[in-house]
Amino acid sequence: MKEIYLPRTLEKVIRRATDSFKVIMVSGMRQTGKSTLLRHLAEEEGSIRRYVTLDSQRMLDFAKDSPGDFFSFVTPKSTVDEIQLAPGLFRSLKEKVDKTPERGQYWLSGSQRLELMAGVTDALPGRLVPLELMPLSIYEREGRGLEQEPWLPALPPAGRLTPRTPEDAWEIIFEGGWPGSLGLGAEDRERYFEALRQTYLARDVSALSRVDRVDAFRRFLTALAARTGQELRLQPLAQAAGVSVPTVNRWLSIARSSGVIWYLRPFSANIGKQLVKSPKVYFSDTGLAASLLGIRSPEELSRHASAGSFFETFAVNEVLKGWVHNGKVPDFFFYRDNRGMEIDLLIRKSGLLYPVEVKAKSHPDSHDAKWIKAFREALPGVAADTAAILSLTDEPYAVGPGIVVQNVWSI
């Protein structure tokens, strides 16, 4: 039986970029669907793009031993997968693509974020466009990825999807967005995530840095999962993993480079208050985080001590996917000061800050909007007139001027 292909929002960006740039680079975590996406576009394009993967030891040895010759054999109109395993190829690639003005010469994919690959971003200025593929978004899960646009709070909400019930929402948060995990039963799901963790440790972690204490690194990932959606605190994280703070810093860099986590920056402005300086850390997929914590069902997750943080992680990730999968660079922050005022997410667009709160409940009220109102008072002229509370409500409603409560599926 042929596997059903779910259209990815990034498709439309890759098509446009192929007409404008010589090299397209799609990065993202392992098994998010990068190779499937590029193969689908190659078939749709009608071109015969050669597919080469550096997961092949023979091709990897070739790339490392003779980078100057590699692109004499791997000619334009090719896709090179797992390019992060041989970063020395980028200099040779520059020489190759500069021989002709043709656009769309090479598609690259890799399991390491390009901007965090040392020296690579300077190798192909103006020739390469970096894109990122995260796990499936809520639009992509429903086969409507090509309809998704970057989201901003609006009255009324402009989302195209039907709001989900709390029970459905927790099931999807628990399941996560890995294409290979959709629809799996409990035992198969756990086997899938265990295999994913093993592959991650054996390939991505070892490629990025030598990690001798694999058990400690697993504890580190579990401790990170328990802290998703929270402000990053190095010392407690180090204690939970049983390693030093410098080791935690090094391992955080690995987790970020491979796309397992990402940082949400704290917003700062000269408004006479002491603001936090540490970022918030988010797992890129709630299904993986739940698996690391040994959570076995959607019902258990909805009652878990970290349920609120998981719902926030899910909601903020969905907003992020809408921007990243449309090829946009998100300008996102959170806000917290010394008097307890906190905004879960600030989206900066055209000089304005759009406040977004996330509440894992069905009926947020005006009390849940108090910090949005306080933020507007603190930054008049900077805070946008529209704000949102993402929740589990079954229909949108206002809880203050320009403040709409809406379901996550309404983004």
C-alpha cells in the first residue's frame, strides 16, 4: 500500500527559492520528512534529480577524502542528503555553482541547523537559502499544509481549521508531529521513539560532539523534557543529569544544533524594570518530550504536573511552524519582569509587539488577560492593538479591547 503524502507548507517556499537561488538547504531533525519532501518536489518538477546520501559510508568517505572532486561526479540537478556529515563540501560547492548562473542547481538536506554549523554560513553568501522543516504542523496533519500562513493575532481569528475538543487536542499533543509516528498504537509508538532516540544518539550526537556518557546524556534529555516551556536554569539541569554546568552548556548546544530544542529569547526594553535574561527552552516536539518522561497516554499527559508547560510548548511550536515553514525568520520573544508580569509569547512585526498568552483551559476569562493589559500600559505605542489567548475554547470571544480568546486550531 502506497504511503499517503501530506503536503508540507515549505513546498511553496522551496519552489520559489529554486527559481532565485543556486542552492537550497533544508535542515531539521531526523525523520521530520526532509527527504520525502525533496523527493516529492523532484517528481513534481519533472526533472531527474540524482539523490545522494552521505549516510552511505562510501559516499561519505568520498566527500571527506576528495571534497574537491565530489561535485565533479555529483553534478547539478542533484539532492545531497545528510550534508552536515561533511561540512568541508561547502567550499567545493561554491566553486561548482559559480561556474554557471543557473538557479536551483543543488538541493541539500541535513539534520543540523545551518546557522549553527561553524564556518558554513560564510561559504555560500548570496547563493544558498537556508530553510528549516519541523515536525508536522496542525495544518499539515490534515493535508492542508499549502494553506498555512504566518499567524498574527487578529479579530476575528483568520484560521482555516476546525477547532478540536480538549480530548482531541491532548491526543495530538501526546502523539507529536513525526510523520512516522502518526496513528501508531501504544507499543509501536514507544518502539518508534526509542528507535528515534537511539538513532539520534548514534548518529547526530556523535557527529556533533564526542559524548562518552550516553546514560548521562539520556538523563539530560529527560531533564530537558521536564523543563520544556520554562526559563532555562543551568544548575538544576546539571544536577538532574549528574554532570557539570560546562557539560550542560555543551550538550545544550548539541540539542539546539540538531533541532531537538530551541530557545525563546527574553524581551528587553528600557521601561524601568528588572527583566529576566535567560531564554525559555522548548522541545520541538511534544510527542518526543512525553516519551522521554515515560508518559503513556493522552489522559496521563493532560493530568501531568507539566501539562500546562506541554500545552504551551505545543501552542508556541504551532505558531513557530507557521512562520518557519513559510520561510520567514520569526522575531519571537517572551516577557517577564521582577514583579511577576509575564507574557508567554511576543511576536514582533513591522515595529509592533503582538502579545500572546497560552492557557490550557476551555474558558479563559478577563483575569487571564491581566498581563496583556499591563504590558500595553507599560509600552504604549509599541504593543499592538490586537492580542490573543490561545486555549481549548470551542469558539472565539473577546475578554477585553482587542484581546481574543481562540482555539489553537484557529491560528
